[in-house]
Amino acid sequence: MINPIVEVTGLAKTFRGGVQALDGLTLSVEGRTVHGLLGPNGAGKTTLIRVLSTLLPPDAGRARVAGVDVLADPAAARARIGLAGQSAAVDDYLTGRENVEMVGRLYGLTAAETRRRAGELLDRIRLADAADRQVKTYSGGMRRRLDLAASLVGRPSVLLLDEPTTGLDPASRRDLWELIRLLVRDGTTVLLTTQYLEEADQLADRITVIDDGRVVSDGTPQQLKATVGAATVQITVDPADRSRALHELSDLDARPGENAPDTVVLPAPDGTRTLWRVLQVLDAAGIDAIDVALRRPTLDDVFLSLTGHRTTTPGRAA
């Protein structure tokens, strides 16, 4: 990776009671990409975001954002980042426009620049029609988009998003995905923590999996899936036919499905070609397939392989 925009080296953080949130974590993020951070609750994702956003000093290690050391010059680092946390940080009694303008003034923008920037962002996130309504009248998706607009008012090089779509309905989540894609196309780098594996698969150019404060794997979504194994064909047959199906498909390394008396599973290195061959063998043997599926590894499989369990319902993480 040439000139990463985020560089983390050996970060460590232990909280009161001996809880180690970060344990020598090292990470690089390429500019103008979406970099996903995955991990179970308590893995250290939010702690890392808090360090990068200068809200929490580490016990050891270094972190640089857009060429600035966040420990040595936190003010300069804050000028280069935007942050949207796990809940929308907006004032219910201000209008959408007033919320964005308030953040603009905190960034040191002039009143005229703040008004112009607020209007531009509210239009971009499709809140222009609701800009002068109090935020307490906004839906959850609208509040999230407003929070994102506020995080962008200072034109950050790096946008830190900590589980930004938690609690949103599917339509609002997909709206936010599209906004994130547009931001990256315009040159923003996004570091995204999420527990929605579909979200990481859809958005991330690269994914780092964290567990117990350490990086346990890193790569593109395709690379991570490849570590789990090849695709498989899963066949459902009448339980009375399974032994015969296993025999007929033995040359293709068929095995019984787990915890099901009517399934047969076999590797599918050639994808649909393997599937077609399986169907031909079963047809020649006079075995009816009740159901046939070509299953490719998912990020959930990766998560299970690396952390020992599947993702849980999204919630607050350390």
C-alpha cells in the first residue's frame, strides 16, 4: 500500500479493571476507499475509532491520519477527520440547517461559508425540503443523514463511521450506503465499523477483522471468503435415498450434510459446472433432488472461522 491515509502501529489500550481493548493493533487504510472494520462486541473497534478521532489517548503505539500524528497534534488531526458515532449526535430542538451550521461554526468557518456549506450538504443528502424543520420531527434515517452531513461540513479527508446504520430500516440503510459511495467517488476515505456483514460486503474495498484488540485477518472481501474454502453444492433428497446418493457421488467427494438426514454436500471447485455434473449423476441413478443449491462462502463464514462465532445483533461495542 503506497502512502496510506490512516496508519496505526502497535496501538494498546487497557481500561480500569484490566480490560484490554487494544493489544498492539496495527492497521493501514488506503486513500479514497471504504475500509471496513469487523469484529464481535468488545473486539476494540469503537476504541480504535475513539483513538483516531483524538477522543481517547492510547497507552502505547502511534496513529496518523492524513499525515498528522493524532497524539502529537490532535487539533490538526481533528481538522482532517469527520466522525459519526453509533447514535446521531444532533440537537432535537434545532432545525436540520441549524444543526449543520452550528458544527460549521465550531470548525471555524465564516457565517457566510457555513450557510453555503450547510445548504450544499442538506441538498446532497436529500434533506433540503426538511432543512427548516426541528430535528425532533425527523425519522431515524433522516437523523442519520443529518449526522453524516454535520460530520462532512469541515470537508474531512477521512470520515470515521462507527456502526452508522444500526437501527435503521433496510431502505434507510441502503440510502446511506449510496451516500457513502458518492463520498468516496468524490475523494473521501471512509473507515467503517459495522456488524452488518452485508454492509461490509456491499461497501468495503478492504476489510480488517479484529478480535480481542488484535487484527486477526485483513484483505478484500473476496480474499477473506477464499480463506474459508471453495463453493459447495448442497443437495436435499428423500432420507431413504441419501445413502445411494452418497455412493453415486463418491467420486466427487460427497459427504453427509450436518444435522440433517436428507442432505448431501460436496465441494464445487468449478461452480455451476460441478452443479450440472451432480444433477446428471443423480438423474442417471434415478434419484430425485428435492432441492439443489450452489453455496459460496460468505463473510459470516469468515467471521465464524476467525472469531469462533457468528455475528450477534448489532449493539454497542468496545
